[in-house]
Amino acid sequence: MDRLLVAAFSFPAVVFTFLLVVVAGYWLLVALGVSSVDAVGAADPEAFGLGRVPLSVALSMVTALAWVASMLGDVVLGSAEPSPLFPGVVVLVVALAAAVIGTRFAIPVLNALLPVRLDLVGTDCVVRTGRVDGSFGAAEVTTADGRTVLVQVRQAGDRPLRTGARARIAEYDRRGGFFWITA
């Protein structure tokens, strides 16, 4: 365990360790309902060639894969002690390149697993955040094949919906990247 910590906090892995902590914090905020999956980047992930995969998911994958690759690079260098600068920079660049390539291969698989947004219109959902109003909210939808998906939702109304409330998806807002729901 000590060797893992030394490796994680030595160059070059420390760069990705820091980013991994940031990513973990971001996903904690998403899980708590403070942030949304689509909060990072454009509302249209297709602009980045990601299909339906949110930019935050792709960046998280790049970070995690780069961290693993840099840790493996440290093993290849032969020790968990701080690497000399030149080999460390090489490992940093190779780890980042391997992570981007790995994520590029994973994106089509993730797109196959994610439902098409328009297919969800007309289905029932359950609110999973503390509230759903005109500017914030997330709900869980069960797709036709039985998978559950967490989607960003909004509701036009005076009384926000609370956790556990049932609603129906009325339409998809392409500009905002979320669904309008009705109680």
C-alpha cells in the first residue's frame, strides 16, 4: 500500500492523481444532486464526436485511464520512487495518449448502451434530485429494454417536484440538453 501511495504521489502520476481527485469530487457533487452530468462542456456532446456520451464522462475516462497508464509506466520504469524528469515526461505523454485512444475506443460502446433521447419522450420517470423546477433536476427513466438511465429534466410550474415524485417526459429540449416533464 505504501508503494502505491508513493507511486501515486510521485511524478508523473501525481499530475493524474490530482485530476482524479477533481473528477471524484465532481462525481460526488453529481451524486448529491448539486451538479449535473452535463455541467461540463457543451450541451451537445456530438460537437466533440462523442455521440450521446456527455463530455464529463469522456473527460473522466481520459483521467482515469491516464492515471492507470502512468502508474503502469512507473512500474515499467522499475520503481515507485520519483522518476527522473525525462522518462517521467515520456510516461506522462504516453499515458495521456493511451488514455485518449482508450477513451476513443470506449465511446462507441458507451453510445450503444445509452438510449436515444427522443425514445424517452412519453415514458414515465422518477425524480432523483431534491427538487425539479425550471432550472434544475434529474430523473431516472426505465428504457424499453429494462435499463435505467439518469437524465436531466426541467418542469414548468410553481411547485417544484421532490425526490421520488413520478412524472412523464413530455419533450426533449435540444438547446438545453434536458427533458421537460409533467407531473
